[in-house]
Amino acid sequence: MPSLRNLIDDMIVVTREPEVKVTTIARALQIAGMLPTSRGKAIADVEPEHVAALITGIALAPLAKDAAEAVARYLALRPAGLPDSYPGEVLTAGDMLAGIIATIGSENPKREGMMRQTIAFGITSPAVEIRDESGAMIARFLERGTDPQRRPGVFWREASVSCALFAFLGAGNGRAGAYTWE
């Protein structure tokens, strides 16, 4: 399993973001308890939810001080159209992203199809959309009380991430295949 330092180094390579930005966002997420912390010689392993948190922070937070708040808000988004009164457990955007990352980092036959998907993070209003290779929406996650039939705001801006990115984590730093989960 890769460590947090490995994840940070690998995200710098695949996202082509400046090292200081990725490192600062990772530190803010670690302080907020969203990324693992190693203790002494015990190196904490990175799990799919940690990869989801860091890529969300990189995509959304122009300032590191906003990273933890933005990540918590976006990963807690609920499926569009789900009534607020729904009584059961709800699959959140964070759960969905971690599931995609875990599937891409496995031998699951669905892996190839998922690598052609895109994750779009709404910038003008909180939303996470999973889209297929043609751009058609597969899943949409919004805040409670948001109308699922329209995009809020006058202008819709987004930050998109290709799911293929997760298959290449580690490859640029000699750790190809390091991000695998069963």
C-alpha cells in the first residue's frame, strides 16, 4: 500500500499541479482528519477514500485554507432527487468516488469502462457528476433541497477529472500497480 507521501508525489505527477499546492492541500486535509497520519515507524496506508479526498481538494480549493471545508461539503453530497426524508443509509458522492477509485485499482471487469468516465465538480454551486465517455450523466450528487432538474446559478463552471487518472497513480514514480484494493 502506498503512503500519504507516495500519494502526494503521485498526484503531483498525474495532475501536473505545483508541488506546494498539492502538499499544502494534503496537509490541510490531514489536519482535518481526512487523510491518514503515520505514527512513529508505523506508516499509515492510503485507502480509496483518501485518494478521493485529495483529488477533490485539488480540483476545488484554490486556497489551501478552504480545502477541508470544500472536501467535506462535496464528498457529503447526496444523490440528486433523493427526498430529504429518506430514512435509510445514503450513498454519498464520497462513497461513489471511493468506489470508482477502488474498482479502477482492482482486477474488476468493470475497470475499463470506469476509466472512460469523468468526474465533474461544480464550481458555481456544489455538485458532483459522474459522466460516461459521451458526456452523458451517470450519477449526480447535490446538496439537500437542491432542484435536481436544473443546474443552480446563472453560469455553470466545473472542474473535470478523467477517471483514467487513477489508473496511472504511481506509474510516473516507479510505483505502477501500487494503488490496488480488493
